[in-house]
Amino acid sequence: MEPKKNPKADLTKNSSLYFVIGLAAVLLFTYVALEWKTYDKTNDYDISMNIDDELDEEVPMTEQIKTPPPPPPPAAPEIIEIVEDEEEVEETVIESTETSQEEEIIAVEDIDVGEVDEDLDVPFAVIEDVPIFPGCEKEKGKGAKAMRTCFQSMMQKHISKNFRYPEIAQEMGVQGRVNIMFTIQKDGSIGNVRMRGPDKNLEKEAARIIGKLPKMTPGKQRGRAVRVPFSIPITFKLQ
């Protein structure tokens, strides 16, 4: 049986050639697509500045202040009258204070100047006769150092005996140190009490303790009673 298909009509005869041509065309198209460049379209504008418009500024009108002319100078008198000074002035003669050998020198008696009672404050650390705290009389003959030690020891005992922690300060958890400054007056009393601490309640309690101090023998400087400032800290500490 003879085939009906024409041998010249074979479609697979040049298939490899067509494949190579198609592949080359695709690669060329891809390369052109990747390398294609585009640029923004530029417009030619007139960017020149109109200088006349920029400098054409409207200047505000200002009012000119007119100052008044200065007053004319006073006119000079036509006739100058000269008055003669006929009054005589008595001159004061200053006598010399130098003495001559012929003058007698009178001796001046010694002038008795009374002692001035000065109101002095002598610090506790340098005073000659330390104020005597009641109970320290027995230390009087042992010197100023022993008197100072006894005074400070009795102060500590007095504070410990009268110390009372304020309840409101305990509830609030307030603690700290209160510095007390007071003056032992000339009559042995306590005055000029000042205090500084972290809380008003603690300061009030410290002032109450100092207010209970007994009357003392006043301190003396050169045999005279003087005021003696003294300071001591009181520490309030919660357990």
C-alpha cells in the first residue's frame, strides 16, 4: 500500500533550525528590554528673575518731628556798676602751741577711770571660770578641765533622765539629731534657746528638756559674771 503523505511536506525536517532562531530572537529581545533606558522629558522654562519687581518696595511715609528752637541767651546789662568793698574784716590770729623753756609745766594728777561693765558672751571652751552645774561643786578645786568634764557629764545625765520620744514622731517614723544652743545668763538661768532639727516635734521635745535645766552658778571671766553660750546635740533614734 502506498503512503498518501507527500515526503516534501515533512514538518520536522528544519525544527532544530527554527528552535535556534527562536531562542536567539528571545535572547535578543530580553537583552534589549534590560538595557532599555528612559529619560524624563525636560521643559525649557524662563527662570530669569524680574529684578525691577523685587526692588520696587513701597516706602512708608514718616512724619518729620520739628524741634522748637533753643531760647535766646539772656541779654547782658548795659551798665556794669562796680561796688567798692569798704567793710573791714577782722583777721583771726592763730597762736602757736609750742612751749618755751621759760614756761612752767604743771603736772596732771592721775585720772581714775572707772571699770566699764561690758556685756560679753564668752564661749564655754575658753572661759576662765566654767559655769557650775548643780552637783559639780566638789570639782571646783580640780581645775577648769575637770569642771568642764563634770558639766558635760551632768548635762548628759539630765538629757537621759528627761528624754521622751514624741509619740507622733514615732508614728511618722521621724528620727534624727537636733542641735540645741542656749545661753547661761549672768544670774545662772537658761535663756536664748535655739534649736535646729529634722522635725518640729523633735525640736519641741528638745526645747522641753533644756527648759528643765536647773539654775547654775554663772561663769566668770576676770572675776566678773558673763554670759556663756553652750550647744549640745540630742539624737532621736527609733529602735
